[in-house]
Amino acid sequence: SLCSRFQSFLPRTHRVQVIMSAITKAETAAKVSEQAERYKDMVKHVKAMTAAAAAAGAELGTEQRNLLSVAYKNVVGACRAAFRALNAGVAENQLDEPIAVGYRQHFVEAELRNVCNDLISLVDGILDSTKDKAGTLFFLKMKGDYYRYLAEVEGNDGSSKDSAASAYKAATELAESKDDGLPPTNPIRLGMALNYSVFLYEIMNQPTEATALAKSAFDAAIAELDTLGEEEYKDATLIMQLIRDNLTLWSSDEQAE
């Protein structure tokens, strides 16, 4: 582009300043889009932010990672909600099945696949240059999550569940590494255990494994809660409550059967 050709003629220090300015502008635009709840616009801005960071050789910080997550989560969340609503409408005979199924396949599922594949491609590029341990775990978890969303619409016919399992396993190994793993109370590690257990329960139909994973993560975190400060305690217990809720739900499902 004309902009990139112009930047190539600038001295290195000036090029870095231009790139860092681009990161800041894209990040600010993403925050404005979030405030306005225009999440598709937000996705465009976080992609620009990620590209600018890569050009500067900089890793995304915690706030930037969270912006990326919020943008894509809201866009894909709308697709997942539409997918479930259409399925429920057909199941309850509230919708014309051929029309509803056709709409779901050609519009809802198509958009969901595009969003998920876009995010996975973006994350693969980020992972190649991420050295921060927490950042690596964050993006491996995201990769597992978005393959899980693909698996939800593929059913048993697709390969996304295998890719999700691979990403979650890699994240688990990193998080639980004896040499340089993250503490059991780390919110990213807890969130990964929460989502991995949901994947095992809902997609892989492995309730025993899902329950064991969730209970292990919960118990390990409980043992270290006393070591946390107030903010860390709040972050950890928020996710732990979600894990406990799932364990309670799964236990009641098992008793009902």
C-alpha cells in the first residue's frame, strides 16, 4: 500500500513510532466499538491492532488480548445463539423445517464458520511469535474454544473436535508444567479447565472425564485461595463458581439417568 511504501523510506526510529501509533489508534477504535456494541467493527480494529503489533515485533498485552477475545466472542456468540434458536424452533414445530434448516446452514452456520476460521488463523499467527507463558495459554485456550464452536455445528461428521482436543491438551500441558506452569488459581488456567471440561462433556460425550477434570481444577485452586490478594481472589472465585455450577448440574444429570 501507499502507506507501507511511505513507511519503508522512514528511519527505523520513525517507522517504530508510526507502527506504535497505529497500535494505539486501532486499540482505541476497538474500545470505542465495544462501547457502541458494534462488535463486527471491533473485530476489524483488533485485527488491525494485531497486525500493527506484529509489524512492531511486539506481543499483545493483557488488555489487548482481552479486547481481541471480547470482539470475536460477541460476534460468534450471536451466531451460536441464532443456531440454537433455530434448532429449538424446528424441534418445537414453531418453524417451517426446510426453510429454517436452509437458513441456518446457508447463513448462520456459514457466518459462524467464517468467524471461527478467521480467529483460528489469526491466533496461529500470534502463537508463532508469542513467548509469554500466560499469553501462549490464553491463545491455545481460544483456539480450543473456537474449534469447539465449529464442532458444535459439525456434529460427528467434522474434524474440528479433534483439533479442539489437541489445542486444549497443549494448553493443559503448558498450564500444569511442573517446571514453569501457571498457579492453579490463575484465571486463564481456570478458564481453560472450565472450557475443556465443557468440551469433554458436551462434544466428546465423556462425562466422567469432564467431571474429573473440573473437580481437579477446582480442588487445586481451593487449596491455594488463601495465598491470593483481594483482586486475584475475586478473579479466581468467579471462574471457580462456574466450575462448581457445572459439577452440580452434571451430578444432577447423572442422578436423573
